[in-house]
Amino acid sequence: MREQKKMEQILADRTPTEAEARAYLACARRYFTGFEREARAHLKHVDKELEKLYQLQFNLTAERGVAQRRVEATQGVLSSIEELDDR
């Protein structure tokens, strides 16, 4: 904030010197490098969580398919039993 205010004042008064501009840019680079590092770490974490979620969804979809086939198979057996019992 201090460097930002300093540069704003310089710009209001005059054109900054090359050294002042470099110092300001170095400060801004340091400041935003930390944010970038934090954002990249967050993105990596979110990507890992999404990977887990996609795998869980895939596994549950497969498990649902198996359960559905079991329901259909048992319904077939139960229908056959009912037919035999009706005779």
C-alpha cells in the first residue's frame, strides 16, 4: 500500500524516474507473486478434489448398474415363481 500511494503521488506530480518505476514494479511483482502461488495451490487442491469426485461418481454409476441388473434378475425369478405358483 505504501509503494502504491507513493507511486500515485509521483504520478500526480511528475513522470517517475526509471529507478522509481523499477522499484514500484519489483514491489508489485513480489506482492502478486504471493497471490499467484496461493491461487495455484488452491487450484491444485480443487483439481484433486474434483478428481476424487469424478472417481466416486464413476464408481457409484457402475455400482448402480450392478444393483439395477440384480433387481431385474430377481424380478425375473420372482415373476417365474409367481407363474409356477398360479398353476
